[in-house]
Amino acid sequence: MSLLVPCPNCGPREFTEFSYGGETKARPKPDAPIEKLAEYLYVMRNASGTQQEWWYHRAGCHSWFLARRDTVTNKFLDSYWPEDSRRVR
């Protein structure tokens, strides 16, 4: 069986319908030094374990959403909209 991504709108679908948007992290303030912006854009944690990520359902509802995925097992634990209270900020 292929990897299934749980879209909060459409339900579980093949990963080929989605685009990965990267792990979530805190955005720097507008007056932050350029080094902080560069770190935000280009440096990823790439840690083993659970992380919150952006996903885009490009072949379905055309929505951006958040998902929690275990990077060791590649198993999706949850998916939700950005305004949901489960979002880790």
C-alpha cells in the first residue's frame, strides 16, 4: 500500500495528490535581522520523530493544511486546518 495523506477535507488520499510544504516554525518579526530571515527560510530541523508540516492538496480540494507526521515511521498522526487549536505555534 502506498503512503496515504489524511486531508482534513477529502480524507485519506495517495501522497501523489499532494505537495509537501515543509515543517512549521515560528516566523521572525518584521524587524528581525536578515540572518534570522535566512535561517527561517533555509534551515530545517530535520529531526527524527513527530513534526508538524504544511501540505497542499493540489489534485483535490486545493487547500493548505497542517499534519503531524512521524518522520521515523512516515505515519501520519493527525491533520487539521491552520486555525485549529491543535496547531503548534
